Amino acid sequence: MARKHSPFPMLKFFKSEPFKHLTDEELLARYRQRGGNRVLNALIDRYLHIVYGAALQYLKNQADAEDATMEIMGSLGPKLRKYDIQNFSSWLYAVVNNHCYKTVKKRAASRTEDIDENNEPGFMEFMQHNALLEREAQFDKLSDAIDELNPEQRQCITAFYLQQKTYKQIASELGYTENQVKSYIQNGKRNLRTQIAKWYESQTK
């Protein structure tokens, strides 16, 4: 059987063996205290392919997923020092989720000119739960409204509607209960409807 080609051949330069006995949180604490590329690379080595897999599932495009992975991992250093991270894997998933959401948002925004429902399935898939949104200004307003949701609602809304994930999958990946996921989605949708309704009212005055 042919060996599967790795999209990240640079992994061979990341020697993380000395840190294999450390937990994520121990690596994170060491990096925050002492810095050092070896510690940072150990975390990257541990999660690179996981991040790539999540990005690929989200973006549905290998090149975009590779770019997203490199951008996310390349920005980790300053973020690890800036934020008080209690659970690294959950925090990293949120970073991936937000990064890919912004990528999808930019991609969809670039398609809003001359939209044809017959040849823009990716855009229409994103919009299938928002039938009122048919023009660029309306799409931008939806994107802005999603950005304004609290982190829990935004993560669950984007995972459920953009990634087509189930309540169970979202709960497992984000560390919530299924009831919490349902609540975040319901409250998020309510907040989105309120924001969109206000926007429509302002347009008709």
C-alpha cells in the first residue's frame, strides 16, 4: 500500500520527543514561563494534523485547509502568552472554528455579485437557513450579526449550520452538553432574527 503523502513535510524538523511526557497544559505553562521554539513546536507537532483535519472538514478544500493551518499555527506564539488558556485543545478548536468561519465569510462575500443558484451550491448551502438573504448587503448584515453573538452561540451556530454537525458532535468537540448546544443555537437564532429584523426596519424607513 502506498504511503499517504503528508501535506506538511516540515513536520520532520519538529523534534518533540523530549516533551512527549508532558501534558498540553504543562507544555503551555512552560512556554508561558520560559518561551522557546522547541516547546512551541512540540505543541504544534501534537496538533498540526488535527487542526488540518478540522480545517479541511470545514473548508472542503485542501489548499485552503493547508493555508488555514499554517496561519493558525503561525499565530499561536503571541496568543499563548496573551490569553489565560485553561483547556488547550478546546481553546485551539475555537481558534480553528473562528478562523475558518472568517475564511468562509470572505469566500462567500466574494461570490455575492451575480449569484446564480444553479452554479453556486456552496453559497446556497450556507444560506439555506436564511431564505430572506438574497443580496450582498443582507449577507453582510448576517455575517456582522453572527460576529456579534457571544462566543458560545457563535461557535454552535457556525458548527451547526456551516459545518452541518450534529448536536452530539458539537457537544463532544466544544465540551458542552447537548442541551447546552441546543440552547446556544436557539438563543443564537433568536438574537440573529432580532438583529436582522432591526436591520430590515431601518431599511424601510
